[in-house]
Amino acid sequence: MGFIRHIPGVRREPPRRPAPVQKRIGVVGLHEGRTLVLGLDRATKARAVAACDLSAEKIEAARRERPDLFYTREYAELLARPDVDVVAIYTPDPLHGAQIAQAFEAGKDVICTKPLVNSMADARRIWEAGRRTGRKLFVGQSTRFFEPFARQRRAFEAGEVGEVELLDAHYVHRMDWFYEKSSWAAGATDWVFLGMSHPLDLLRWYLGPIAEVQAFGRRSELGARYGLQGFDIYIVNARAASGKIGRAMGHYGLHELPTARNCIELVLYGSAGTSLAQYHDMRYVHTTPDGTEVTEDPLYALRHYYFNSEVHGMHYGEFANYAEYFAGALLEGTPHSPDLEEGIETFCLMEAVRRAAAAGAPVAVPPLIAEARGGAPSASS
């Protein structure tokens, strides 16, 4: 019988020496974007130089914390600045398509928070703009850059899990607070692009291109109370082009049970072992070849790096990690993931889930990808 070992992890301190050359970032949207502005004190290859928001109050709040940045309420003014190399977009989802295309046209590379876009028209728009301008884009899939999920990925790439035979991902979180701060969420998007963007991205990350999805959706009582037009409860079965299978689940109107199930979890059932990554907690649980169950729990050591010592607060560490990663890829000319192509594929996966849940029938993903890249509209458009 196996036993459990607890591994505390190693504390990370903000780096003291910036790289000789850095990518300079202009942040758009200072609600969520404030997290990147502050989190970049952990990065060496990227730094914040400018910020933009329509709200004068949010600008003044950010200015008190980072008085050294240039601030503006005009997106065009930020795009015109020669000291901005990368535009980081954290605005409401329906604005992403236009803002990404404008940044590409201005000669800027882009970080865009997930979801990349939430409409087929915007997917086509940014695909065409990216191909025409040659600019680079990174999708801010923060879960990939949280410690347990990064640790799980390293183990997977080292062969510790073997071939993934089944993937199980979920994100469950009560979201009345989100409706209160983002009223557009009830009618201008769907939770398949909001909360489900986490587990569906994890599906795509490990299984590769998805061929077909089957999905069921339902509207919660909480969602109905806020006038939600779509679903906020999803169960998804997916089959990859490789034949591998996985499932994803989301619920955004429930009362959580955080001591039993974390908000985000990913279980990989592999031919050589099984692993589990968790968020908000920072546990990575896995089996060893002899069947021992090992729990790595660096929350105490890494709380400040990831949460600024808040109790499971915003994504400071994840945002810093992915900005550093993308800046490094730009400086070194190396590939990065998720890029524009993968981001479009993941949007099409989410759109396939939305359509499958609405129609009550499986939906193939490749025709949607072809449509997003400028092909003829799919039959279910």
C-alpha cells in the first residue's frame, strides 16, 4: 500500500536583475489588468510602461501603486506610443477582437486574456489581421501557469504519466460577484467562453486538436436571477483527432464545497500513472512507478509569489509567469503556446460546445476552424 509524502516547495523571490533587453508592455483594462501591472515585479524580461482604462477612478487607483507608468483613457494614444512593444488586453470579452486587430495594425504584439474572442466574426477578424501583419499573440490561459498545473505538465512531458488515456477537467465557482462587476456577462457572452475556457483549454492542451464534442447545458437558478441568456452549467465529452478522449465540467451558480473539491482540477489518467493538479489550493498529487501517492503542496512557500499573500487572491504569479514566458519567446524567436493558431482552435472548441449544448447533438470542430480561417460558414452557423 502506498503512502503520502508532503513536499513543501521552494520560495520564489522577485528577481532583482532585469534582463539587458526587455519587452515593454502597455496594459489595457485596469480591473484584471492591474494584476499584471503589479505582478510584473516578478519578471525579468518584461516590464509595464503604460496603462489604459476608460475609468478615471481605476487609473488613479493604479497610479497610486505605480506612479511611474504613462496613463491614458484613449486606446489609440497607448497604441501610438513607441515605447510599447506588447499590448496586454484585459477588457470585456466582446471588445477583444477589435482591440487585437487594432494592436496588430499598430505593429504591436499582443497578450490577450482568455477567452481570446467569443464570436466567429471576431475569430475571422483577428486571424486575418494576424496573418496579414505577422504580429505575435499569446492567449493568457492563466491555469497553465499556476504552479501545480505547470508541475503536472513538466511531469507529463518527462513521460511520468505515459500516454494520457482519459482526461477529466472541471472549473466550478459561484459567480454572482462576477455579474455584479461585469453586467455584460449575462447577455453579451456565454459561460462556455468565460469559466469553461479553463477546462476546455486543458482538454486541448493535452489531447491535441479536438475532432468532436458532445455537450449538455443548463441554466442555474442564480444565472436566471441575473438574466443570463445562455447556460452556466456544462458537461462536455470530447474526442480528439488522435482518438483520445476526455471530459470537462463547469458550474457557475452553485454553492461551492472548497474543502472537498477545488475550483479548478485536472486529472490525467495515463498508461504509466495518474496525476491531479488543483487551484485555488496549490496541490499536485501523483503516483510513482511503485504505486506510492505523493502530494506536493508548496502553498505556504509560494503564497506571496502567486497571491501577494492574499488569501487565494488574484493571479499575480500566473500573469507574471506567462508574461515572462511570452517576452522570452519574442526576444529569442522561439515558439510559444497558446499562440494565435491554437487560440483560434480553442475558441472553435468552445463554440462547438455551445452549439452542441444548444442543439442537443454532437458537433464537429474542424469545420468551425475552417470557417474561422476564412472558409465557408458551417451548416450550423
